[in-house]
Amino acid sequence: MRGSKKDGFCNEVKYLINLDIEREIQYNKLKAILIARKSNTKQPHEPWQNFLISDSRKRIETTFSQISSMFPKRIHAVTVDGFLMKVILFIFVFTINEKFL
């Protein structure tokens, strides 16, 4: 049973891949996006980093739920460009409502 939860192989590989990606981002001095780690991780974040991660995650989730509440049940679009135009306009209207109303 390769990759099952019993032997932990799959979880260990995911953990190592995530750490490799984080090291690569830091090495190349790319703008790093902090990713929330589990509480039992071997390399936990600093407490201030955990606060920033949870605060930004909550802000993103709230904004996304506000935008999705403005969407109709269905978006009828014939082409991909039409669909993208409608989505962009919904986000634009959301931004105007948040800033000016």
C-alpha cells in the first residue's frame, strides 16, 4: 500500500517537497507567500508569522465570500472572453461598492 496514511510515506514526501519549495523561494529572493503549517510540524513558524498568516487568510476568505454573494446563481456566457468579462466586471463593481458606498 504505497502512499497510504499507515506508512506515512505520502505525508513525508509532501512535507519535504513543501520545505524544498520554501527554500527555493528564499534562495532566489522571490516574494514569499507564507503558508500555514500544521501544529505538529518540525519547523514551526514564529508566532508573529502565524498571526499574519491567519489574519490574511481570514481577510481573503471574507472578501471572496462577499464577492461570491454578489454573483448570480448562473453566469450565462457563450465564450470564455464573455465569461471573463462578466467576472472582471463583478469584481470591479464589488471594489466600487466597498470604496464609495
